[in-house]
Amino acid sequence: MPIYAGVGVSNNKDYKRAIAEAIYQTKNSLKENQISLAVVITSPDFAFPNLLKAISNIVGLSVPLIGVTNNAIFTQEGIFSHAIAIALISAKEAHFNTASSKSVLKDPQAGGDELAKQLLFGMKNILRRFVLFFSDGSITDNQPLLSGIQQRLGQSFPIIAATPASNNIETNKTFQYFNQEVLNGSAVGLLWAGKVNFGFGIKHGWKPIGKPHRVTSAYKSTITQIEGKPAAALYQDYFAKDIPELKKELRRISCLYPLGINVSGEEEYLLRNILSIENDGSLICRDDVPNGSRVRLMIGTKESCLLATEEAARDAKQNLQLQTYPKGKDASIIFVLNSASRLYLLGRQITKEIEIIKSQFPHTPIIGLCTYREQAPLKTTDFAGKTYSHNQTIVILAMS
Amino acid sequence: MFSNPNYIVYLSGFVSMLIIIILAFIIVVKSEKNKKLLLAIDQIKNSLDQMDEQAKLIVRTDIELNKIQEELDKKISGLYVLQRLSRAFASTLDEKEIFNKIKSEHIEELGMQRVLAFIWQKKETKFLQYLNIGYDQTSLENIMRAIDNNHLAYLKIIKQEKTVSSLSNDSGIIPNQEIQDIFKVKDFCISPIVPKEGNHGFLFVGTVSEDIPVTEGDEELITILASSIGQGMENARLFEATWHAQQELERRVEQRTRELTDAVTELKKISKRKSDFVSAVSHELRTPLTSIKGYASILLGKGMGELPEALKERLEKINRHSDELVHMINDLLDITRLESGRVTMKKGTYNLKSLVENTVDLLSVQLKNKNLTLSSNIPPDINVVVDKSQIERVFVNLIGNAIKFTAAEGTISLTTRPAEKFIQVNISDSGIGIPKEAQEVIFEEFYRVDNPINDKVKGTGLGLSLVKNIIEAHQGLIWVESQVTKGSTFSMLLPTVEIVKK
């Protein structure tokens, strides 16, 4: 197994104790192997440089560290809103590069390019496998960042990424960790290469309802018109509510009834959350909606949502096994990128998702976070496809 | 035939006609098909529209169901939070600590984003902030200034003892917009904190996002939370009051104990001085008394020749009184020794019945002289751990007293009763009895009951005091029950096993 990993979590208020407790829990899985990488996810109340210094002091000052803050940290032990989760990875035979880009807020495209450039450093003659990166929650338009990375890595290079959800409702600000630095307005990531196996699954579980509608006027993430009428008329018509009433229930409508973009040749719809409704009836979505695309109102239930989690976990397992020799070998670590909308829909049943993932990967450590947007190729079996920005999905990435 | 041009023309005309007829037929058929197709498309469109209408109904119903589910989930989570907080409140009895138990995660779980708590300070006539979640220092200062400026309105809300929210601000004491502007929230709840006694206050919770409205369910939960805080404060106040009362009580008990200890020490000192004095005097008296008694004996003896009758009579009086005085001094010395603990009880195990019988034998003459009936039901198998000579003195004193104060033909009875490690021995008589007021002091030194018998018969008033001291030196107890003219019962507890003195 080229990769060994352990994940520990602690909600102790004393950060030093929390670190010690979390690292202690990684011991069983990590055994005596030398730590190559630390991935840290904490609640925002722990985002201070001393935390990272304390972690580095224990795991080794030369061990690269990346991470983010988040308000719903997923681990094999459950979901935590105030905690420190640490994944320690030993990857003797695999290669990886970590990188950060601090200019993604000012110029996302250039920021993405800079991130990719750093990630590619020293990887010229090694088979590059995939990129995993996290960006700041306050970045409203993530597409240029993704394009910047794709310019260097190639349009069909597998990129799995997330914009972490923030508990700061006004600014959506989150913090990023890179070695011993606490950043914001940045992106941090890692590129895996060489002997590393991975498989992922991505699903949402929402189903189309009602007639398909043609987007007749849209630019980037703003839909101005649908079938020649103000875009909000679609929601007004379906919910029998005027714009002020829709605005009042925006969070509920956005999470439970997103728009689904029909992608030709694909079964799955690409979902878009509605972030705001303008007075002229325009809809501002979380990500781009192409002009002329066919969209439908989507509806999800707790059951369909959990079923999607099961399918995503199964896909991740199957895809990992396709690469792994001998087949059937366990995953070493699971990364979960789970949409905040799913948490909203599932409510108190949210922990069931962890149970479902554990049923597919019974002894594998899990680390993950709650996201505003997830980025991954649409197809999971033929994963070397174009990476899209998704909303409402769960991405399960298994590595070994 | 084919060379005939007319024929060709006719044939061409016929074919053309046929083609026209066929085309016309095809057009008619196509047109029919198109009509059918358009009809079908219309039907599909209608079905799609119908389905779309149904979809609208579904999503409208679904959103309502989701709202209910959400509210239900929120209430369940809220109740869990309240349960956890109630437990936390119960674990502290410090008023400020109650507010420290409320953490941001609790508030998040309640679906709220801002929380403040203010308690009215009667003495300072101002609100003090006890809790802040979600506000920075500057915002908090602005809020406190606004509350201070309009404190009467907030006191009025508290007085109403009813939660006010952006959903149901019926009273209009402070308009919604004003509260929203001061606290910088979209929705809010203000719930009075009203402990039974002590300072009252209010709990403010709010949301800043337009899409997180405060619901009726939230109002109920916040009301319960404020009420729990009030209850916690009440408990803290009661605890503090009880604690202070207990502290005061403990202080007083300690003071009284100290005073009592001082008094006892002083008493012991006095008692010791008295014992020392009595002991010294008794010793000093005994030497000259021995000489007096010696000389009186010599004079009464034949060595000095026959004495005149009057002189002899007086010498005999000197001799008898000297004996009484010696007896009294010996008793006094014994009492002082016992009181000071200088006498060691030479304890052994003795049969109680034998001990009593020995004493009765000694007093048989007196019993016979007064023709008294003495009955005893002391079981033969009871052993007592006592100093034999001392306990015999006790029985001699008590049975002697019974004989002394019982009229002729009377009765004396000796009975026993087991009492754990002791045996209770009762000496009852049918004598003259002891008045109530005398029963309390009868065991004091030199006390003699005022009665006709004591007037006639001389006594030192030391006997019962000596008896009490001897019994107490055995870790026993002695008491008397008596009715005048009906008789007395002296009861004592004697150890049946070795008693280790603590």
C-alpha cells in the first residue's frame, strides 16, 4: 500500500490538548510510518498561527501542511462544528506537491495559474494523477480560478476541489492553512503523482420536476431571462409567491429546489443554487449557467439525498478498485466534500451520510468538510473528463 | 397506335390526371395525418402542461412539508439544547456562571446568530451585560448606550413577563424597527428573565440573515431558555442565602462552642481547686483528728483509772463524733480522688447476684430491726465488670438509704434489666419518696433532702455523690425516679463487658 493515513479529531477547547488528542488518534492507522503530509481542518475559532506551529512541532517542521477552516468537519467519528481534525498521511512511494496562491481574490485566473505552476514544480517526468485544492469561501466566481489551473494542467486533467462553507454569513470568509501560515482570500492545494491510487464518486440525488425551460438570457452566474420572461418568474410560477416572498424563503428554495442544467449526453443534471433574486427578476446563481441551456426545477428528498451518498461511495470504491492491484484492497483515506445544502436538507439525519460511507469503507479514516461548491469531473468512471463546478453534491474521494 | 400523336396526347393527359389524383389523395391523407399529429402534439403539450401544474402543486406542498419538518427538527434540536443547558445550569450555583454555560454552539443549534443578556441592577439603576455572543466590543457599547437611554421601556417589557419578538410585538413598547436598528438584526426575540426574587433582566436573541426568520417555535424555545436562566438564578440566590445562613450558623456555633469550652475549662479549674482544697483540708484535719480520737480512747481506757461518769459520757461523745468526722473526711477524700481521676478502678468480672447478696448480708440486722421485706430477682448468670469494693460501697449506700427511708414493714426490691453492654440494676423501696425539686440535686455533695428522717438521723450528704462518682468511674449512669409517700427507685447501669474509655 503506497499510502498510510490516520485521521484524528478533538473538540477540546484547549488547542494544544486538542492537537495532542487528534494526533494520538492517528497512531493506529499510521503505525510507525514516517509522516509525509498533514491535512488540517478546523473550526474558524482555531484559526491562529500558533495552532499550525504546534502541529508542526509534533509532526515535524519539514512536513508540508495544508488545510482550511470549516463549520462542519466530517470524520469517521462524526460531524463537528467546533473541533480540530488532522489527517496525517505517509506516502513513501507517491509524489506530491503542495502550493498556495494568495492572489485568487484579486485575480482568480492568475491565482489559479500561479497555484498550478507551483503544483507542477519538479513533476516533469512523473505521471501526474490529480489535484485536490480548497479556495476561500468568499470567492464568488470560481470559474476563472479553475480555468487558470486548467490552462496549465490541461482541460481534462482531474481536479477535485471545494469552496468551504463559512460560518460568517455576511462575508463567507474562511481561512486557509499552508505550512505555518494562516491565510485568507487564498487557495491551497496539492497535486498527487506517481504511485497513488484514487477513485471518486460524485452525486447529488435531486430529480427534475416540471417542464424543461430554455435560458434565453444569461451571463456567467446571472440568469436574466428564461423563455423570454424574467428568470424569477419560473420560481414565482412554481411556488405561487411574489419576489419579496421568494426572497424571504430564499435559503430554503435555494437549497431544496435548485436549478438543474441539462448536460447533453449526461444523466446527471448540473445543479445551481440561487444566491439571490434581483428586483428586476434576475437570478444570481452560485456558478455559471450557459446562455441557451435547458434548465429544470429540481426537487430532492432526504431519501434521494442519502441514496446519492450511497451511490457516490460505491462509485468511489469501484473506481479505486479498478486501479488497485490486487483488487479489493482497502482505501487508506477518504476525503469528503459535502454541500452545505445537503446538511440543510438532511437536518438531524446528516450523520447517516457518515454511516453510509463507513458501510462502503468500514476501516478507512475519513476527513471532510461542508462546502458551498464542489468541483470535479462529471463522469466518475471515465474520470479524465472536464472538471465542472457543482452545487448540492457530495464528492467522495478514496485514496490508497 | 403509338404513332398516333393524338393517342400520345390523350395518354399523357390521362397520366397527368392520374398523378394529380394520386397527389391530391396523398395531400389529403398527409393533411389528415398532420392534423392527427398536431392533435397528438397538442395532447402531449396539454399533458405536459397538466404535469407541470401537478409539479407546481407538488413543489408547493413539498415546501410546506419541508417547512414543517424543518420547524420540527429545529424544535427537537432546540429541546436537546435546552435539556443540556438546564443540566449545566443545575450544576452551577453562581449567578454569573449560569450565563457562562451558554456557548455559541448552543445558540447555533437553536438557529440563532446573536445573543445578549442584561440584568437590571436596582442599586446602580442600570442594566449590566451578562452574556454576549456575536457582537464585537464597539457594537456592544452602542447597544448598551441605547438600552441605557431607553431603560424604562426595557423594564416595561420585563414587567410584562411576556416574550416579545419580531413576529409578535403586540405591545409595541419598543417598535420592531428600533430594536432591529439597535441590535443590528433582521429578526429577534426578547424574553424576560424573571427569578422569583432578586434582579430581573432580559435575554435577547436575533438573526442577521433574512432567510433565517424567527418562528413561533423559536419564541417558545427562547421563552423556556429565559425561564431556565431565571430558575437557575433563583437557585443560585437561594443557595447563596442558605450558604450565608449556614456560614453564620457555623460561626455562631463555633463561637458558642468556644465560650462553652472556656466555661468548662474554667469550671474544671474551679472544680480542681475545690477538690485540691477539700483534699488538703481533709488531710490536714485527719492528723489532729487521729490525735483527738487517740487521746479520747486512752482516756476511756482503764490506763487512766476509772473516770467519773459525766466525763466518760463526754469522752464517748468525743470519740463518736471523731468517728463520724473521720468517716466524712474519708468520703470527701474518696470523692475528690474519683473526681480528679486519681483513683484507678481495679476492675474484675464478678457475679452480680453474689455482690448484691454480700451487701444484703451486711445489712441484714437493719432489715430485721425494721421488719422490711427485701425481694430480689437478679438472675444468677449475670457478670459485671467492676471494682468489687467500690460497687459494694454503692450497694451499701443505696440499700442502706432504702432501709433508712422506708417505714417498718415496708418493702425493698432489687430488679435488673439488660441494656446492650450494660445491666440496669433497680433498687426500689416503698419509703417516703423524694420531692421532684430534690431529685435534680440529690447527687450533689452535701445535699440532704429536707424530711423528718434526715432531721433525726445524722448524715454527711456525701453518700449519693460518692455513689454517682463511683458509677461514672465505671462509665455507667445513675438516676432516680420517685414519688413522695410512694417510694423511690434508684437505677444504675453497670458494665457487663469491659468498656474502653474514649
